[in-house]
Amino acid sequence: MNDAPKLPLSASTAAIPPEQSQEMRRIAHDLSNALEIVVQTSYLIGMLELDENGKQWATMLDSGVRQAVALNRELREYLRRNS
């Protein structure tokens, strides 16, 4: 289901410098907040009575939202391991 490339989590990866790490963590946190709005909106759209086209669009939205959330989770884990 998730075709997104995985970020390498190997121990051989060089540590991210502290200044860059701090900024990247801030951005990832802000992205999480923005994604929460999209997740909740997608959920509410899914609660509506939709025609077949609307259902297909809602399914596509839900799939994209899940991928974005998974990628953000991966990014945050990568930052934790490499900072």
C-alpha cells in the first residue's frame, strides 16, 4: 500500500549536525500539525453520503493522507536516530 521510498536507518549514516537537526525537527513537528488537520478533514469527508465519484475521491484522499502520515513518522524516526 505504501509505495513511498524508505529513508535509510542504518547506523553507518552520519549524524545530522545539531543546528540542522533542530530545524528539521521543527519542520517535521509543524508538518505533523498540518497533517492532523488533513487527517481530521479526510475523516469527516468519509462520514458524508457521497455518490460513487465522491467515494472514489475520498478513498484517494484517505490513501494519500495515510502515506503522508507514514512518511512524516519515518522522517521523525530518522531524525531521532541520526541527531
